[in-house]
Amino acid sequence: MRVPHGKTCAWCLVLASRGAVYLTAETAGSFNRYHDDCDCQPLPAWPGQDVPYDPDALYSMYLEARDDAGSGRMEDITRSLRKLRGLS
């Protein structure tokens, strides 16, 4: 799963809103540094393990941004999320 910590960019918040859906560390981005000012981390998730953040709250933020954007395009949604939440 992609876990937000402290200062997380809008793009990674959208990814984190999906919860523990990635099959491998690589698909969660363990070998990539996507953004200079983002501190999200890919972490493993095991069956029955508690998720260390609230993906449902992030999904609600995503839906709010999607509605505000009036578009399903990720570029528009992340732009709206940055505007609504004051994110980078």
C-alpha cells in the first residue's frame, strides 16, 4: 500500500485512497521517487493487518475533488485536490 506521512502530494493521496491494492512493492512504487516534496511510502500489507491510515477518508477527499473538478481526468482531480486542501 502507499502510505501518506506528514507532507504528501495530491497525486499520492489519490493513490493512497485506493488502500492496500498493490500486489508488489514495485507496483506500489518502492523503487521510484515520484515527487521531490512528497514523503509517502510503499509498505507491505498482510491479511488481517490494520492499515496505518484511513483510506476511506482519503477516498472521500478524492470524490470531493472529482466532483469539484467536474472531470474524471486525474490531472483535473489532483489539481482540484491541491486547491481544496492547499497541497503541493
